Amino acid sequence: MALEKMFVGVLRVLTPLGPRYIKPSLAQRIYLIWIFRHFQILPLQVLTAGQRRFMDVLCVEPHFVSLIQANGVEAPILGTLERRPPLAEQDVQSRRPSSGISDAVSRLVPASYNAPRR
């Protein structure tokens, strides 16, 4: 299976539009096997800066292919990259903790409890 991945493997990229499959060169496939050596799925945020640039180059080049090869067999997947759009700042600010949570916690803490002051 490792040799098959090295010679015909594809990279799966999860995008907001759905999965895309990229056919990298042999050298790129070897590097991808190294990147995904411990995990099958990696979010873009956990990669190093160099690995992110490498992935960006792969995603910009028009090497998208079908998962099904010409002989009707599924190509082996080298790994899956999650490329999710970052949260907009407005979305983060609009999220407020539920008042129900703070109410539930305040009921668990006795009224006589005073936190130590520094």
C-alpha cells in the first residue's frame, strides 16, 4: 500500500464546496507521506509555515483529479487537509456565553465563599 500511495496517491482537500483531490508529483507525494505520517487528517493551522506554503502551492496549481482512476479503482489517499475558512471577527464577537451557564455555576458556589484576594 505504501508503494501504491507513493506512485498514484492523491491529496484530499476539504473545502467549503466539498472535497477536492489533487494529483501531486512524485517528490510532492513523498513529502506528503512525511507530513501525514502520524495522522490521516490535518487542519491547515497545525502545519508549519513551510508546510502551509507547500499546501498553498499545491492548491493553486490546477492538478485537481477525480478520486476514481481511469481503471475504475479509487486512488489511495495520502492524507486529508482541512482548509476551513477562518471565523469572521463579527462571528466571534457575537458569541456570548449563555447566562444559564453562569447561573448554574453561581448556584454551585456557596454564598459564604470569598475568593482569596491578592
